[in-house]
Amino acid sequence: MGKSVREIVVSELLESMKDGVVPWHKPWFHLTKLNVRGTCYRGVNRMLLSRYDDVLYMTFKQCGELGGKVKKDEKGKMVVFWKINKIETRNEKGETEIKTVPILRYYKVWGLSQVELPEKVTDKLKAKYETERKKAETLPDSTIEEFLKMTGVKVNRIESDSAHYTPSSDSITMPLITQFKTPDAYYKTHFHELTHWTGHESRCNRDLSGRFGSEKYAKEELTAEIASSMLCYHFNLDTQIEMTASYCDDWMQAIRDHNNIIFSASRQSEEAIKWLSEKVLTDEQTEKKAS
């Protein structure tokens, strides 16, 4: 029996991490990647495409419809999607019920550098990309402290050896910035805890009950790591702060042990960033109207 799509995706990501580089710390991970139709690649597809330089992709059929062709010997890149199957079952009472079962599938796409298109078509696609990219990058142009203030998060800054989010008080505890080697390291940690804060039931409503070593715990930690990296990129902070061999090995082992977390965490991190951007942008607009 061949590998499942999930196993193939995990295998590809682990292969790319053998060199000691996690996908969410690569510059290309943070750039908006689009299908020629204008659809943004999200979640695990963002990770799969982070290994490649292109920002625009198309299927073999789409390439032909645009009057082009795939260059000789160019290999397509994998992207995945969920196909919803409806299955007819019977419950305990013998009644017929229809259940929906999501099944992971994949197809291949080729980047703009891998195809030959008419020059006018290429220029049009590049212009379309710039327009869609600006729409996708929704975080406001502000300082980090302004951004944190606009989120409304409660932060206790004390001399401490621990940074953490406490659900019962719905607050973050942060050591003093002077306790960190660099301001970038401080804010990277702050963004990590801020992401945990978005998991509260009144926000993104994630399950924060996981104990250390469990799949729930690993998924939430990975969610916070990916979202923190995305925020660091937005604010031009150093994302390589914790890039040690052990850091990479830890995540590779977690993904091997729980191969579902890479799918869930990548989706949840996108949702956390979306919630933060909508919250901050809405409050920013309200504040401007009030003034």
C-alpha cells in the first residue's frame, strides 16, 4: 500500500528540515503566494511552497489556457486540498444519515519561472500579483508597541525567568526587556505568548488544555511559533534567534510523532494572525473616526 497524501506532505517537510531550516523561518514562507486565479495559498501549502522562489503558480491546464507551456524537464510542486465526500450511513435507530468526510488530496502546480508565457500575459499576472499581495498583507504599518496596545492584551512585565499566558486571568506575563539578549528576542517571545492569548474562547477559541508532551500541547506550541515568526517578519525582526540544531530536531520529532499537527497548527496560526489584524485594523479605524 502506497503512502497517504498526509504522509507524503509530512515526508516532504521533514526532508526540507534536514538542513536545519524550519519552513516558517524561511523568507519565502512569509511572502504571499498566489495561484494565477488570485487565490492565496494558505496553511500547509504555504509551507510546501516556501522551498521555492516563485510567488505565482498555475496548474498545467491553467498554463495552457494562458497560451503558454511548461518548460522542458520542469517538475510540478505539490499543493493539497480537502475533498468533501458524502457517505450514507445508518444510525442506531436504523435511520439513514448523510455524513461528510474530508479527504486530503493533492495536485501539481508550476511556478512562473518554470513556464513560458506570452510577455503581455506575464506582465498582467505580475501586476495582478502586486494588487492581491497588498490586499493579503492586512497588518497595519505601526510600531510594535502600538500594535500590542491596539490588541488590548493585558501584560504584566516583571523581573522573572518565565514568559507565559495565563488563561484564568487572560493575561500575559513577560520578563523585562533588559533580561533578553536583544529587543528582537524579547518581542519574538512576546509574539509567541500573544498568539497563545488569541486562543481564548472569546477570540479564536482553541483548545489550550494540552499537557506537556501531548499532541494538543505540541499543536498549540507550533501554532504560536509559526504566528510569532510571521509577526517578526512583518515588523522586520530577526527570525533566526532560536535557530539551533536542537530547536529544529525538536520540531521534526514532534511532527513525526503527531503528523496531524503540521496541518492544524499552520491553519490555526493563519487564523490567529487574521484575528489580530482584523482586531487592530478595526480599532485603528474607530480611533481615527473618534479623533
